[in-house]
Amino acid sequence: MKLNKKQAEEEIKNFFEDIKNKTPAQIRKLKRLAMHHKIRLGEKRKLFCKYCYSPRLKVVRITGKIKTIKCESCDKLMRWKIK
């Protein structure tokens, strides 16, 4: 079934309501859908690991305006600016 851009945006919105119960394969598939339709994920991209797509993230430290996040699956560190 092909989706138009509006339907894809709705599917992405519904997907992120329950992100903690999703598998990395499902997240990878949804990210590909967003890229195909040129939909920006924005702040939603911080809800999963950018390396293994796992939703299991943990805050390690906050230093100044930088938040360091650690993935519990692959042990990679990600650093994000705090607004």
C-alpha cells in the first residue's frame, strides 16, 4: 500500500506515541519512510539511538549546555545541545 505525504506524517505521529515498545527494525523502517517523503523528525530523532536504532537510552551527564546520552544496547555515547 502506498502512502501519500499526509498519511505518512500521521503514521509517524502515531508511531512515536509508543516508541519504548518498538524494535530497532521498526524504527529503521519508519525512518526510511520519513526520508522517502522528506519529513523531518526534528526532536523525535532524539528518542532512539542513531547507531543501532534502539529506543533504550539513558542520560549519563549534563555538563553546561551539553547532555550526554548513552545507548543501553550498543553502549555508544551521543551528545546533544540543551536549548
